[in-house]
Amino acid sequence: MTLRTAVDGTGILGIGAYRPHRVVGNAEVAARTGRTAEWIERRTGIVERRYAAAGESVIDMAVEAARKAAADAGIAPGRIGAVVLASMSHLQQSPGGAAEIAGRLGIRAAAFDLNAACAGFCYGLAVASAMVRDGSARYVLVVGSDKMTDIVAPDDPAAAILFADGAGAVIVGPRDDEGIGPVVWGSDGSRAGLIAHDASWDAFRDDPDRAWPVMRMAGPEVFRWAIEEMPAVAREALDAAGVTAGDLDAFVPHQANLRMIETVTQRLGLPDHVTVARDVVHSGNTSAASVPLAVARLKELGVGSGGLALLLGFGAGLTWGAQVVRLP
């Protein structure tokens, strides 16, 4: 007996972005990190980033992006069968944020969170594609939403100059042709300390004099790891999808740092016609939101709709994920 799948092809049917209203330039960040605005731009490529309001949560941003994605796909929220939230900064551990997102959309869909940090959206996209393919849900909402300003020390010269807030969402559903290629993913827990909170919640609970745990990052080590190992992951994703770099219309890497993006792009040897997403310049590093926000920006600019894009996410864990998709 052969088990059947519900559909042969899956794809991204719509996309939505939410960028907080507050724009924060380098001068403001420099004033509290002991750097200069020129140094920050030179080292990161970032000119400005967005910060969520004090009362604005990961869930608030996710719901706004989700509504836009559903409208873009022409899919009523009631047809969504599952909600996947990728986030590393949702401050309420239980219940998961995805169920609240579903509730605020007025649906009773399956809902769960996943935390693969900056690779989280690529992980969520792979899971959603598999769910649609096997018939677990016909339409799946995948949201990458992070309020990094909640978990990064504002005066940390390694992290505060990079991280920002935002949310990006997609609707994954059936297509006549294949729109989401095989995922290439993995982790290296031996390097977990390179991007990690500086204390556990129980340490904070048991020591009233201890400061709120914040995420710290060993920037130079992470930079070297990414530029040395991520080009190979990207090439493996191309091979898994059965395409070459010349078939691509766009490359959308995690928007970690412009220098990192440029170095990985150079080492991949992409042809000149491939558009490289550089949303980091005006959005900063938004962790799980960075890849969908960058894809949304390409759509806003009229780049490559229906064309092939290589997505590449990587971050804390250390984790990574990559796949080739058709742009919405």
C-alpha cells in the first residue's frame, strides 16, 4: 500500500510585513554603546533600524504581518489550518504565542511556536511546506516575529548596534508546480555559547540581586563561522533543489550584518543578475523576522515575483537553514 500526499507542489502564496514606526539612527545607538555613528555604519552597514513601542509585543507585530500576508494571498483567515510562530524573543513562555495569534485572527487552527533564532523562519517554512504536502493543513501561516530590544542590553556594543524589531509573515499553500525546495538545515550545539543569554531564568529567580538576563554575542567568532560555513550550506540547498546559481533571481540571506552578507555573496560567486537582499541597511537585524522582511522588501521593489530565490537563515544554536523558493 502506498501512502498518498495531499498535494504535489507547495509555495508561498502571499507575504506581509510589519515594521515598527520608530526609526532609530546610528547616532542614538552610538550615544549609549560608546561607539560612533560612522563606526557602526562602517562595521555593520546599518544606517537605521526600527524599534517597537514599549507596549508593542512580538504577538502584536505578528498579527499585523499575518493579516497583510492573508490579504496578499487572497486567503480568508478562516481557511488557515495551522499557525507557526518563529521567535526567540516572545517573553511569555507559556502558552505559546502562536495560539494567541490564531485567536486574534479569529481562528481555531493548530498553533505552535519554534525557536531556531535567526534560522527560525526557514525552519518554519520547511515545516509548513511538509504540512501542506501531507494534508495536515491546506494553508499554513508562518510568522517570524522578534522584538530584540526586549532581550538585548541597550548599551551592549556587540549586540545593541545590530538588533532591532519587526515581523514578517507568509501563507504557504498548494501550487500546481513546486514553489518550495528541500530544506538544508542543521545545528552545532558545541558553539551554543557564541550567541546566548548570559543567565538562565532560574538564576534570575533565585538571586534577587541578579540583573535581567540578556542575549550576548561573540561577534567576531560568529562572523568567521558564518562566512566560512554558510556558503557551503547555500550551495547544498541549490543542489537539493536541482538548480544553479545562474537560475536564481534573488539571494535572501539572514540580514545579520551587511559585511557578512557581502562576504557570503562573494564566496558564493553569484552572477551579476541575481539581486541580493540588503534590507539590513534600514531594518537592522530582526532575527526570525529578517528573511521574510527582506523578501517583502523585494516584492515592494518589484523584484523577481515568480522567480527563484535562495533563502539562507543562520544564528543562535548555532542553527542554520536554507531552501530555494519561488518569490510571491
